[in-house]
Amino acid sequence: MSKFKATFILIWAIFFLVSGCEKDDLCTLDQPANARINIVFKDRSIPSDNKVVSQLRVLLENVDTEVPLNSTNDLLLTATDSISIPLPIDVNTVTYRFERIENENENQDAITFTFDTREEYVSRACGFRVVYDNLTAQVAPETGTNNWINSVVVNETTIEDNQIIHVEIRH
């Protein structure tokens, strides 16, 4: 009889442990986190065509901190036509310097992104994430013909996932 009681108690204990977990007790990788801004580089002459940047890095303006360019946090990409960079959650404006390195020549152009932020509840385990609304982008003009970036086009003014292209940079 004691073996039966022990088995019965064990089954009830497992049942209560398993039934106490809810779907939102775990935050998995497929659940949304703070989205990154997805940028694709386009040919300024033929805007429907992607155009590769030979070498690229992005720096945060005024502090020279390199910005991760993709989900694996690479700081320098070679032969790329798209990047995915984070936006800050504590300010509404950020300026990044996009540095193209071609034939050992560096050329930096600054783009200022302006946006509103709002928190969105994901789940008990994941907590909140930041969604970016009313995105705008402006290239800082340079004297002469030094800009390698011709224009910036905002395709999506709301950034809430990493699956779509938000901005086109034409060069």
C-alpha cells in the first residue's frame, strides 16, 4: 500500500507542477522583442534594384560607437545590400554615420532618424517591448559632391517587427 501511495503522490505532484505552467511563463526566441530598423541599399539610378555596399560600418554620432549591423552583431559588413540596426529606447532622435569603405577610401554620411516610442505588452515572461512610430529620416547635406548617400526613403513609419524593410538608402 505504501508503494501505491508514493506513486499516487508523485503523479499528483507532477500534475500540479505541469498544470501550474502557463504559455506566457516562458519567453521564446520567436516572440517579439524590440525591433530593429531594417535598411536596404538601392541603386539611385534604378531604385527597384538593390545595390551592394563594398564595406560598411555604422557609428553613433558624437560618440564614435560602432553599431551592430545584423542579428549576429557584426560591426563591419562586406558586400552587403541590407542591414538591421537597433534604435535607442530612451530618446526620440538618433543620428548614425554610415561609413562606406571603398578602395581604402572612407566616406561617411550622417542620417538622422526621428520617431516616437511606445511600450507594448508581450507576455508575463517577456514583459514589454518598444514599438517605434512616426519614423522619419533625413540625410545631412555635405558641401560639394561628397555624399555617397543620395537619398533616404521611409517605407514603413512604424517599426514593430524584423520581417519587413523599413527604410531604403539610395546611393
